[in-house]
Amino acid sequence: MVIDIHTHTFPDKLAAPTIRKLQGACHTRAFTDATNAGLAASMARAGIDCSVVLPVATNPHQVAHVNESAAQINARGRRTGIYSFGCIHPDCPDPRGELARIAALGLKGIKLHPAYQATRFDDIRYLRILDRAGELGLVVLTHAGIDIGIPVPTYCDPEMVLRALEQVGPVTLILAHMGGWRQWDQVEALLPQSSVLLDTAFSYGDLTPLEGHPFSEDQLHMMEQEQFVRFVRKFGARRLLFGTDSPWGDQSADVASIRALPLSPEERDAILGGNAQRLLGL
């Protein structure tokens, strides 16, 4: 089974203007139209069995509606192969109550985005969310590292992650983008002995920029194969989960990239889907 644990879609009426706005901010190409139908078509081309949609709450007023929509996506999951995490915002008036509602809706986890929520990962509001999510058995997947559309400041780096984990109870925490986009040397130095899991989204290979992009030649390249393989050795294949950041990653190309890595069949299978299947009970 191949599972993409890191994708994004938007309601049909909002997808086109949202993608235009985000492409303008990130200067990178989208590979789908960011609808659920577009994601399903991409999955079929790539041979992906399941995708997990990660909604981001940019203000607290969105949270309840987005979580209800996520539950509706999950109700169709056995037919579509598309599932959704819930979301939470650090300024929610009752985050403990909303997290309990997320669990009651049957959602497996939540997505945090410190850059879009303008909150440091070691902020007390996030610590309370992490602690409560751990109590409820919810997986937490957070954007980590630099955000390509909001490059400064960095709201979630490896040191913030370690400080946060020291202050909360046990929680299943997945750091997107191999632990911290464009901060991979720090991740490699600081996080292998921690409890975190990593997803592979938008980390390995090259950017696909729009014409007129501002990136230098060096900035077009992301993690090199040698470092990716070192991560597998240092963290262990069981702690890596395949993700693409679709629509910003090409699911077909990303599956092929993982399959081409000099890893054992068991390691590839674990990363491409076995770990996520076990974690999410799919």
C-alpha cells in the first residue's frame, strides 16, 4: 500500500483562486487543481492507494467548519482513498474542547502550521494543544522549517521542537519536510534521538518554479540523495512517512524518486506506506 500523508485540497469553489494566490506567493508550480477530484486523478496516475489531506486554519473562526468538512471527507474515504486530518488554531477560545470534538468526529490527527498561524512552535498555546492531543491519541503533523512563501521568521525549527517536547506529555509528532525545510543539517544534528517522526514532503529533488521566479540556481535544489539516505539510517526507516505536499509535489515523480533510492525493499515499503498504515490504522 502507498499512502501520501501530506496533501492539500480546497473546496471546489475556492480551489482556483486559492492556488493562484499561493502560486504567486511561493513562485512554484501546482501539479493538480487542488480539488479532491484532482487529487484522486493524481493518485490514480501515481499508484497511490490513500492520501491524507491536511487543512490549515488561518484564523480560529474556520476551525469548527473545517473539521466538520474533514469528517465528511473521511466518511467517503473507503471509496475515494482520500482521508483528512482536522485542524486547530492557537487562538481558538476552547482548544481543549475542539480537540475532544475532533477525536469524537473520528479524525486521526491535526495539522499545525506555525508560519501561517504566526506562532512559534514552543509557544504555550501550542504546548497546550500538543499536550491535549497526546492525551486524546491524536497525531500531530506540523509544518517545520522555513516556509517557502513566508521565509522569515522561522516559526518551527529543531531547537523549538526539542523545547516543546520537553514540556509536554507523550505525543505522536510528525515534522513535515524531513523535519525542517531547508534546515536539514540542524535536523540531522539535533533530532535523531528524539521521538519525532518525519514526512518526506517537498524535500527531496528540485523545485518546479514558475517563470520569472526569484530563486538562484542553488535554491532550486533541495535535499541531496546522500543526506536523505543518511536520514533513513540515523532516524530509521520506521520513522519516515511518504508525503508529497500535493499539489506542490508531483505524486507520480515523488513515488518514483523514493523507489529509486538505494534502500532495501523493506525500507522502501515502510516509508511509502507501511508506517502510515500502521500509524493511522488504514
